Amino acid sequence: MRVIKSSQKINIIVFNIILFSNVSLGDCIEPTSVAIPSSIQVDNFIINNDGTITNKITKSTWMRCLVGQTLIENVCVGEPAYYSWSDAITLTRAFSFADYSDWRLPSISELGSLHEVQCRTSFNATLFPFDDTYLWSSTSAVNNGGAGQTDQAWSYLSGRTFTNTKRQNLALLLVRDE
């Protein structure tokens, strides 16, 4: 007789819940599907009519779609634009959206604050209806092997942080302060 450890039983149960639920890998898991508490309180956000969303707690306003996409009927359509880190910084200095021109790249901690643990991807699809992709942050990463050079910056994907060379082209989710 084969003995199954309790950690294996939990893995089997979670696998069966995912396998036999109506959740695809790109969907946000509904609170009733799996008993995982939400990490994002949707009530803390105001969905504006101009393609933005405002966090009532931090008083910051976010674009709901990535730069290059358009919000149509609560879905981000089109392909996101991809920029090197320095081009992204330059773009934000002259970028205008929803009658505002003070958009910026968020810090890596600001991006992390939007992580929804109930979602297979990083963001709550009601608030941010785009497909998950690598996103630039404004946070430079110090290269220890390069005597403190900052040729890398932190990026964000699916609730995890990464360092990328600033020459790589990644997508942008912009924020502004109220």
C-alpha cells in the first residue's frame, strides 16, 4: 500500500480544483472557486470613464491598459508598445493620456502592490483587463559585478520581479499621482 503524505494530498486537491473548475490559465479565479482571500480590494478603486483607474487609498491613478492599447468595452485591444528603459523614461516626459501629461513609470513596489493572488496572471482583470507581459518599473537595479553600474532595471511579470538590461524592450503600465 502506497502512503500519500499530507503535502501530496494538498497538491492533489489543488490540482483537481484547478483541473475541474471552469478557470483557464489566463482568468482571474473567482473567490468562490478556491478559498484564497483576495489581495486587492476592488472597492478601493474607482474605475473612471477615461481609461484610468484611481486607487482611493494611495491617491494614484493608473492607466487600465498598457501603452499602445485601447480600452474598448472594458477590454484592452491592440498590441502593447515595447520600449527600452531609457526610451520609456523619455516617453513619459511628453506622454499625454486622459487629459493628463504627468504620467510616469511606477516603482517596482507600486507594481507589486497591484498583485492579485487570486489571479493566474498578476492583475485583477476587472481593474486591469490586459494580458500579462513583462512591465518596466522606474527602479534601477545595481549591478554588483559592474562596480555599481545601473545598466539594469527591475521589471514585473505575474507577481514576480526580475532584472533586465535597460536595452531590452518591455511594455509600460503608467501611473500618475493625484
